[in-house]
Amino acid sequence: MANTCRYVVNALGKGGETYYTLCKDKQELKNWITNNQEKLIMDELMITDKNQSLFTKWFSPRKLF
């Protein structure tokens, strides 16, 4: 069975909660962020693209959004 998730989201909530979720495409990622935006500290939002090449991982900024 193949792993179908592309984006891994690590976030910190305003009440100290830790959020970890997997999204299969960018539309699902944007939908999750808009639904949970009032609960999240947006500066602490970390999104990892699992399909990103090694070269672009080294030279790209840490945050996707």
C-alpha cells in the first residue's frame, strides 16, 4: 500500500496544543489551514513537502507558507 500523503504539517496551537497532520494535495492543505487558522500560531506553522528534491530542500526557505 503506497503512502499517498505529500504534505506534513506540524503546528503549535494558541493553548499549547501540538498539531500534526498529513495532507495529500495543496487544496487539502489550504482547506485544513483555513479551518484551523483561529486555533494556530501562524508563525509556528511548519509544512514539509515530501516530494521536494534534495537540492531544493538545501536552498529553499524553511517555511512553505
